[in-house]
Amino acid sequence: MPKKSRAVSAKGVEEYRPYITKSIPVNTVINCADNTGAKTLKVIQVFKYKGRLSRLPAASVGDLVKVVVFRGPKELKKETYNAVIVRQKYPIRRPSGVRVMFEDNAGVLITPEGELKGTDIRGPVASEAAEKWARIANLASMIV
């Protein structure tokens, strides 16, 4: 009888997630793709990032990050929020072999509970982000 690995039983079933190159490091200024009024966001922290000495934490499509509103209305400016990256310039290689890239790096603001702060998402959204975040998939006008 084969011996059961402890790590597998403790971890449970993990969803299949293809590797996406992390191309948005900390201190990157990205566009805001929702209708909250914020124009640009600055990435200050990447959640669930296991790093290496002297390497900046970086995020990719579908990752949760902490951002500061860089440009926008006075009530939002200099406030910190959680955000999800929905587009990245660097090509994303899909399992089918197709590479998808976007014109800009963009994210959408979310509340601490995981709900979207805005009511609409401007521009396309990568399917990797839509699969991971159901609320983003509902509001996205175009999923690529």
C-alpha cells in the first residue's frame, strides 16, 4: 500500500494555476480600471508573496495587492486600498500556447471584504483574473 504524503493531505486539493510571470514590482504606478474616480494607483505591497533576498516583491494578473491612490479625487488620494491586477503589459502564456498582452498595467479597487469598490470595469480583463475573482468576472465588459 503506498504511503500517503502528509503535505498533500494537509493541503487539500489545489486548483490548477499555470505560471504567470510576475511583472509588476512594488512601487509601480498602474492605471485604475474601475469607476471609483481614481486614475492611477501605486503598488506598495503584494499579498502571498514568498520572496528572495534583495528581490522586490512583484505581482501578476489575478494577484491581490495593496495600493495607494496616486492620482484622483481628494477624498481618495493618499488612501490605501486593496486591489486586484486585471491587466499587465508583459505577455501571459496560456496553456494552449497563445501569448496575451495588454496595452497597460491596470487594477481594480476592492474592499477588505472582497467586494468591488466601483460598479463598472473599463477595458478588457484577463481571463486569469476573472477565473480567480468571480465578482470581477460579473462586472467585466470584456474578458480576454
